[in-house]
Amino acid sequence: SFPTRRSSDLLELDFSNCIKLSDAGVKFFLEGIRWLTKLKELRLLFSNCTQLSDNALLYIKEGLLSLKELEELTLDFENSQNIYDNGMVHLQSLLKHCLSIKVLNLSLSGCKYITYNGLLSLKEGLVCLRHLREISLDFSNCPSLFDKGIENLLGGWDALYDLKKLKLSFANGSSITDSGIKVLESFSSFKTLEVLELGFDKCGRISEKSIETIKEVLKTLICLRKVNLSFSNCSNITDNGVYILQEGIKSLISLEELELRFSSCTKITDFGLGVIKFGVKNLESLYKIKLDFSSIPKVTKQAVEDLQLGLSYISDLEIVI
């Protein structure tokens, strides 16, 4: 048996850690889903189902074609080692048929054989979702993406101009450099974006140049209410990177919540922590700040105390070192 949530509008099937689940099993239960034509929200969770392959995505596509009213879709294939670029072709076809989707959550973390060609296929499906308001994509621990993968995935999103929430993770992207991050410049067109979350933890080849790109994007997204940026274990980021970032944060006049992670960025010092107060001092709506500067030898308790004093007007403040 497996955990199931069911209502007239929602169906969640959680097969996480079912290591014996096969493509044939996925095909079997999808025969039933195809008749739920009024379904609004579907969550299919296959984390650590190591036997699943591209065929599972093919069967999902075939099973969901009749769900014309589907508005929210979650697919979790974390650590599915047999997912390749062909699986992204099936996803593309699915998205092109499910045009009513407003919220899409897709995790392919640890699917190490997906390449930049697969991400191009996926993007061609994404840009057809003209009603899309929220999107979360997790491609952490995918070593075969390279800069071309990010460019293929994130370039040309102009048709998604009504996005309200955008969450992306490329953590542990050892093949990603500053050159690939430049594609984020295109996000300046998301004028109505309210929530932005970017995860680049353990992307050891990015530097202040990437933060400069993000800074310029932030300066154009004045409707942002929540920002979460994570650069933990990015060894090339220094105090200057934090300074550049706070220059972009200054422009976020609607910002309510801010979370920044620089854990284990060992080139950062007390100065890097301290400059954050200059970026937020005039943001009148800001009430919550969480900062993670843990495992950084040159960030001291005294610097934390000084920053706490400078941000005493923030009702919900957390600083971790």
C-alpha cells in the first residue's frame, strides 16, 4: 500500500521509496486516473523509485491527456536514475496538452542523465502554459546540464509574463558557470512576480559575476514580496558578492520576507554580513529576515550582534553563524 489523498478536486499518490515499482505499475494505476476528468490538482510522487524510466513519463502523459481541467500538477522523480532526455520529450508533449495548468511543481533532482537537450524539450512544453502562475523546478544534483542546459531551459519565457511565483534549484551544479547564469537577465520581463527562490548551493564555478546578474534582475522586479537566494558552499563568493546583492535588494520596495544563505562561503568576513543592513534599511514592508552565514570562520559573533542591533526594527529576525 501507499499513502493516498483523495477529494473531488485533488488526488495525491505517494510512491516515494517504492524501489520495486516498475513502469508497468505506473501504467496500471494511470488507467484509472484518466477517468477523473474533473480533477483540478494531481500530485504523483516517485522519489527514489529507482526502477522507473522514460516510459513512466510516457504513461503519465497518456494517462493525463483527458484531464482538461487540471490546474495544478506535481511530479517528483527525485533520484530516478533511468530518466533520460527522452523523458523530457514526453513531458513536453504532456504540457502541450494540459494547457489549463496554473501551478507546476517538477522535481528531477538527481536524474543525472538529463542533458541540455532534454531541458530544451521541456522548455518547449513550458512556454505553452499561458495560464501558468507558479512554477517550481528542481534540477539539483544533475551533473550533465552545463551552461547550455540552463540557457535552453530558461531562455525564451516571454510568454509566461503573468508568473507570480518562481522557484528554481540547480544545487550541486558543478558544470554551471557565470556564463550560464546570465540567462536570468530575461527574467526582467516578469513584472508581476511576487516570489523568487533561487538555489545555487555547491555551484563552485559561479562568482560575483553571477550575483551581478541577479542584482540587475532584482532591480526590475519591484513587485517581489518574498526573496530566497541560496549560495551555500559557493567558494568563489566574497564580501563583494554580498555587497553587490544588497544593491539589488534596495530596489525591492514591496519586499516582506528575505532569506539569504551563504553557509560555508569561507571568503566572506564580518564586512559581508554587515553590509546587508544597508540593502534593507529603507524597505518599509520588510518584517522577516533569515540569514545563514554558518561555517564561515571570519564571521564573528560580534558582527552578528552589531547587525541585530542595526536591524532591531525587524519583527522576525534570524541570523545563523
